[in-house]
Amino acid sequence: MSELMNQLGRFSAAEEFLDFFQVPYDPAVVHVNRLHILKRFNQYLSRAKVDALDEATQLQTCKELMARAYGDFVRSTPAQEKVFKVFQDADGPQVSLDSLRASLPSQRQGG
């Protein structure tokens, strides 16, 4: 593992990553989306295979990926981006209120 990846492994807050990579950010956006930003950054990192890159390219690539992850939540919402399972499952089967009412025992017995 590279020195850069070791250093990133010591960070825990989204602000630490954004500050390290000198990505300008709005604290209000980060406050609401910090976990989503970090999860998206991790997704981008895993696809980029940065371990195979030299140190300077790793740094530039990670900076671009962090800026991209942050930007995703400036332009969109967590529900639209669906980085966490709860949002992915939200588009599952829908049950109408009428079908729920019809399934109540009181409705089946005629009132």
C-alpha cells in the first residue's frame, strides 16, 4: 500500500479528505452529505485501481475523485445518488394505501 493510501486511511471526516486534496467545499453541503460523499469517494477509488499508479498520479487521481464525489452531492441528493442500500431499496415494489386498507381484517369481514 502506498504512503498516500496509508495517510488517507488515517482520515475519518469528509472535511479531512476535502482539505487534504484542497477541494473547495460548502460546509453546509458536507454537513448533510458527509457519509454519502465518503462512500461515493470509496466507490470511485475502488473502480480507479489507484494502487497500480505512481504516487504523483495517485494524488492527482484521488483529488479528482474526491472533487467528483463531493460534486455529486452538490448537484444531486442522497436519494437520487443511491450510494446506500436504504436508498437503493426505496425504488422497490410499491404498495398502495387502498390495497393495504383492503387487506385489513375489518374490510374483509364487511365492516
